[in-house]
Amino acid sequence: MIYYFSFRVIQNNIGDMINGLGLGLFIAVISLFFGIILGLIAAFAAVSSNRALNNIATWYTAFFRNTPLLVLIYIAYFGLPEVGIMMERNASFIFTLSFYAGAYMTEVFRAGLQAIPKGIIEAGQTIGLNRFHICWNIQLPIMFRYVLPSMSNYLISLFKDTSLAASITVPELTYFARKLNVETFRVFEAWLTAAFLYIVTCYLMAYLLRKLERKLRIEW
Amino acid sequence: MFRSLYNARIILRIGAMNTITVTFFAIIIGTTLGILFGFILCYGNKYIKFPFRLYVDIIRGIPGLVTIFSIYYILGFLLSRVGINLTNLESGIIALSAFSTAQVAEITRGALQSIPKSQIEAGKTIGLHFDKIFVFILFPQAIVQIIPPWINTATEMTKGSTLLSLIGVSELLLNAHQLVATNGRALMYYMFIGLIFFLINTLIQFLGKLLEKKVSF
Amino acid sequence: MTDPVLKINNLKKWYGNNKVFEDVCLEVYPKDVVSIIGSSGSGKTTLLRCIILLEEFQGGSIILDGNEVGYHIVNGKRKRYSEKVISSQRILTGIVFQSFNLFPHLTALKNVVLGLIKAKHIDKLEAEKIGIKWLERVGLGEKLHSYPSKLSGGEQQRVAIARAIAMNPKIILFDEVTSALDPELIGEVLNVIKQLAKDGATMLIVTHEMSFAYEVCNKVIFMDAGRIAAVGTPDEIFIEKKLPRLKEFLTTFNV
């Protein structure tokens, strides 16, 4: 059984694959950004005293966490146009991934908010702060520093999830790896390179994010 | 709307069977091997640990989809050279199992490592050897910690089975594609499939909570 | 005869079916240093929390600086004021908690000025001057930019005192402020409170430190099972101990 491993093949296609990698990173970061916004809104809805808001938040998180991401992608890309919402594939994928990330972030933020001791909120009330100030000056800063590790880990997870964009032919890394495989039958070159690129990127991200966390870890 | 769903039930039944088969095997194989790997990762010496550590880190460092494609294409290629032809379903089960094994291994390792060493020492002082210590003292305590994330893995497998549609396994999502291709109405079919998965996963989580209660002390 | 800073009339509070307190009446005049003593569960902490409107109460009234706070009559029905009004009523009072409750993500100085800037809308520079003044007064002039996690318990509690008093409240409430401190740190906090009393602050202090109460206060209230069982000067309460219940309570403190 002989297989001629060809570096030439990798060389010719590495450009596309790295572009795909870059796109994947970009998508992950943007989706996390929107996801954080959605997550904040839903987390406050989840901890508010309004029953209706609690329920909406619960259903939102349950739906996006229990339904397969691939199904969500198809619903958005193929299904929504039927009711008039059309998006090109990159936007559609980011749209889906943002809501998906938001559901996860909701849980993270909700736990973070509930971990803040009640006494601190009361202290804010006793120095006359209104609800907005307590939220903006006390709850959010404390919560964000608490959830930072979770968020950075999730960014890495989200980056791996971008591989699913290949299913709607978004030109990211997995899409190019499969294209290479199918067109040239160079099985090892395609997939070992892809795997290698993903692993290196993930470890690099983990390393950099750990450094960032250490820098941001304020004296408290 | 319900008419077309009703008409589709035959196709969907096959899809459901495949989804369940794949998920079932992935969970069973993954749990068995995963616990074994986790045990090795916790208690093994550094030479024995190494290949398993490598395996787990690689699988967890690449997206599930890439694992699935890699195993499908690479294994398919290798085995076809020696005359074995895997069906898509079989490749799919192997790929999904590889993924779940790595996850369960990590969960098990974490749970076992969190049990204080003093428990092992206590077991030794009442005359037990490590094998009995593991079975009667360590594992029962580890199980309580393993179950919640394990339920999460089970739901991940259920959701992951949809990825197999991309390697041609005729599970629910692929069937949904076929229905959409013939009948249009993408939103309805995909939402319906989504609903099925949502219900299955909600059920799994509910059963998981019950299991947690039964096992905790 | 001046008007009282704080007047409580027939205050009633229930939690479900449990009566927390009933018919509590109290008057605090300017420059009074009043201590409230009693066993746990007698309602002392809840009373303070009602005064600063962190808790609801079902009956009676609380009058601060001449105005009734917390509830008013609307169309013949008793209703709680809106959050906005409650906020503005709260800052007439200052409170120092047993567990300090400092904002962990802010320095000592920022803890003290947050309320001044956001609630009293005082200009930032002006607020910082006030904050620095009070932190120096409690002996923490060197620790303006330290975070709470780097401060000892006694230091944190002193920041909490500075935070409460910087808001310039009409009356300051102290809720067992030394109970969570290691013994060697209690003294520094008590000294700060002593100094505030000397400077003429009006204070209501819930405490277990009996000798401190005797020394610093001009009035002592003994609460028992949700009622005010005895009121008097320190001598009347601690030396004469007219009530048997009071006697029983004080013996546990070797008084």
C-alpha cells in the first residue's frame, strides 16, 4: 500500500485554507460579540421579577441549546427566505451563530449575576443609586470579570463551530479541506493539514487568551 | 401542512431509526471506552498516558465535523485498500464514537482526579487493594460528578448525529433535505426536525436529572 | 425642645404568619447616640433595614427629618412610594452593614464617592475632596487607592463607615458592625464610632459590645421578641437592670 504524500498539494492550497481559517476566526469573534449583547439582554430578562421575561429567556436558551446547530443553520439560510428574510450565506451563518452563542452566554451571565452577593446590591441601594447605576456601575463590572475565563474558552469553542459553515458553502477552512479532498482525492494532505491548522490555532488562542486574562486580572 | 408531514412519515421513520442507532452506539461505545481512557489518564504513568492524552487532545482540538470528515475519508481510503468497504453509517458511528470517547475520557479523568487521595489511603488502611478501592470507593464517588456532564455529552451526540448528514448517512436531517428538495417548504420541514431534536434532548435532560437524584448521596 | 430626627410610630412587620415586630415606637433626637441591644431574632436588624427602606413593613410609620418615608396614602389606600422616591428617601439615612458590602471592583476612594457622584450628582473633583476627607478621618488616608481585597476586615469596615457618612445622612445606622471582625480589629472600628459620636453625629447602633454601648451612648433600647422591652439611660439599663428578662440577657454577656 503506497501513498505518495505530496507537499506540493499542500503548498498550492495552503493559501485558500489559511484564508478560510481567517474567515472562521472573524466569524467567531463577530458572533461572540453579538452573542454577548443578546446574552446580556436575555440574562437580565432571566433574573428579572417579570414572569413573562423569565419565560422568554428560558425558551430562548432551551431552543438554541437543544436544537442541533446544523438544523439552526438550515432554518436560517433555507427557511427564513420563505418568510421574506433573505441573507447571503456569510451573514446568515453569523446570524445563526450569534443567536446560538447568545443562548450559551445567557446561562453564563445569569450565573455570574446571581453569584454577586445580595449585600453588595443593597449597599448600592443605600447610597442612593438607582437601578440603572447599580446595573452599570456595580453588577456588570463585577460580573464581567467573573465570567471572563468562560467567555474566552467559549470563543475557542465557537471557532470550532464555524466549521459547520462549510455546509452552506461558506468559504472557511473545512470547506476548502473538503473541496481539496473531493477534487484531488488527496485524503491525508487535505485533512491532516486542516486538523493541524485547527489545533495550532486553538492552542495559540488558548495561550494568548490566558495571557490576556492575566493582564486584565485587576488587583482584586 | 400536517398532511405533508403525515405523508413524509415513512421517510422520516427510516431517518429516525438511523439517528437513534447512531446516537445510541456513539453513546454506548463512547461511555465504555471513555471511562477506560479516563481511568488511564488519571492513574497511569506518563508513558502509558501519552498516547491517550494525545488522542484526547487532538480530538478535542479539532471541530467535530473535521473529525467526522477525516475518519470518513481517511479510514475509508485506508480500509478500501485492504478490501473493506465501510458504509456511511458505519463510518459515522466510528467517527461519532471517537468524539464521545474523548469527551467522556476528559469528564472521567476530571471526576477521578477530584477525589482526594486520602480516600485511597483510607481504603488501604482497611486492607483493600487498589482494584477493590476503585470499584467500591472511588468510582461510586466519581459517578456523581460524571453524570451531569455526561448527560451533556449525550445531548451533544444527539445533535452531532445531524453532522452525519454531510457524509451521506440517511438520518433525520438528510431526510429533511430530501423532503425539501421534492416539496419545497424548507422552513416547515427544518423546524419540524428541529422540534424533534429539541424534544429528544429535553427528554434526555429530564431523565438525566432523575438519574442524578438516584445516584447522589 | 427640638424635633426628633427619627420618629417611629407603632411599626408592625410580619413575614408570612410570623410577627417580626409589633408596635415599635422610637424617637431619636439630633446628636443622640442610641444603642439597641437584644438577643438574635429579636428584630433589631430588621428594624434598621426597615428604617433605611430595604424591607417593607405592614403597619405604622417612619418619619425622618419631619417627613414620612416609605409609604403614603393614595385614594385612601396605603401604598409604597415608587423606587425613584424611595431612592431619594434612603439617602437621608446611612447604614454600615455587618459584612461591610464594599464594592470589590472599586478602590476605597471610588467606593466612597460612587454615591456622591451618581446619586447626589456632585461634581467629581468635589466628591473626591469629600471622600478623601472622610477616609482620612477614619484613618485610611494611606489606603485611598487600595482594593477591598487588600484591606483587613477592620479597614474594610472603616471604608464602609466613610462611605455611609460621606453621603451626609441625617442619621447613621450601624448593624452589628464588629460582629464579623477578628477580636484585635474591633477596637479600631469602635474608636472611629466613638470619634463620630464626639463630633456630634446622630447614630443608631445595634451591637453586642455592651461596654462600648455603656460608654458611648446616651440612650439604650432593649428589644425582646419583636417588642421594645426597655428604654433608658446606660446606667438604667446596665447597672440597674430593672427587668428580669433584661437581667437574663445581660448575664450572658457577663455584665
